[in-house]
Amino acid sequence: MQALARTYTSLSLTHNGYIAGSGDGIVTLQGAPASRKIWLLNAQTMAVERVITSLKNGHYMFLGLNPASRYLVVARDYKKEFEPFAWDDVPPADDLTIAEQQTLWQTMQV
């Protein structure tokens, strides 16, 4: 028997950093946008910070990140047809306010 635990991470509004899959940074499979799980790990400790699923259009967004931290972002293909893809030592952007980040996320929903 396998037991799985769900972990919920509260959004820290004390940090305004974010990592977003937009432009060429969306999740794709064979050049087409795809929905896949994405893991965000602390690049120093390798602790899993968050796990999300990209939208069907490949967009994703991690919010409430510390801009001084660095992260490892990993996307995996649940069908195991493709190797995992990773972006290492990713600094969160902090060029948008929380409200602007929410607006950006809403535009990605289309």
C-alpha cells in the first residue's frame, strides 16, 4: 500500500518574487503547449518548495517567492515519453507588484 500526503503551501505576501512560464518559457511537448506538473526546489537545499501543474496552454506561475533565493524548476512528462526538463539557479523576478502578478496570471488563463 502506498500512502500519499498532500502538502499545502500558504502564499507568502511578504515576498513579491515570482517565476512564470510565459513567452518561450512555457511547458511544451514536441513544440506544442502542454499541461504537466512542475516542481520548484530550493537550489541550495534541494527542498521541494512547491508543486503546480501548468495550464493546457503551457503557462505556469509560482508566486510569493523570495527574490534573494534561487530555485530549480523541473517539469516532468507523466506519460514518460520525454525526459524531464530543468531550469537551474532561477532567480525570481520582482519587477511586478502582487496586483500586477495577479493580472499577468489572469491573462495567461486564456
